[in-house]
Amino acid sequence: MTSTGTDASERLAARVRAAGLKVTDSRIAVFDAFRPGEHLDADAVHARVASVLPSTSRQAVYGVLGALSEAGLLRKIEPAGSPALYETRTGDNHHHLVCTTCSTVFDVACIVGEAACLTPSETHGFRIETAEVTFWGVCPDCSAGRASTALS
Ligand SMILES: [Zn+2]
Ligand SMILES: [Zn+2]
């Protein structure tokens, strides 16, 4: 969890700067809290940031998540019935598989490769820009858990 390697944080700082944001400790710490493929809610991010910058409030983390999302450095997803989740994989229009049992979120590549990958049967004159696709189901772990419970 201690990835305060100067190289890594310099790279993060450069990305924050390139997105037009001022580089602050809390922005770097929030950005740095994510591992590839993770989808974290604000509480999880706050817990990690607090281990590096103990004085960071949850409110500050919310603010930074909002700023980083607006700047395109984070993507925010809001699966029904779960708190907003953030991830660092942006710009590829990927979709999500969400487990209805444990709420684990998996990434799946865009169906077509770019937005909007689905076209509605009726556009009502809209120029369609994106289609938000969430697949719901039961993950392998939960399926296995269910099977073994049923056996016992
Ligand atoms: Zn599951
Ligand atoms: Zn994702």
C-alpha cells in the first residue's frame, strides 16, 4: 500500500497537471488509492487515503473524486442499489458486470469498441452519444458458494 515511490507519484502528478488540475497531496493520494481494475466507493477510497494522509476528511475525498472525475482522470459508475463507484480505467467505453449477490464489479470490453455501441430502436431525433450498459448476474464465487451450500 505504500506506493509513495517518487516515480509513481511524479507520473500521477503529471497526469493531474495534464488534466488541467492543480497538483495537491490529497489529489495524488486519492488517485494513488486505486489499483488497476478496481471499482471503489468513496468510503473505501477515504480509508486508503487516510492511511497516507490521516488528516483528510471524507468530505475532502468526495470533493477530490468529483474533481478527478470531471477532469476525466476517474470514471464514475452508479450501479443501481450501490453507492457511486470510481475507477481509473477511463475513455474506453467499457461496460460492467455486477454480481447481484456480492456486488462485485467486473470490467468487460465495449461490445463494439466505441461509444455509442448500442443504437436504440427509436432515437426520437437524438444524436446518440453513449449507451450505458450494466450486465447483472451471479459471479463464479457466489455460484460456487451457492452450489456448496445446497449440497450440505
Ligand atoms: Zn458474487
Ligand atoms: Zn470499470
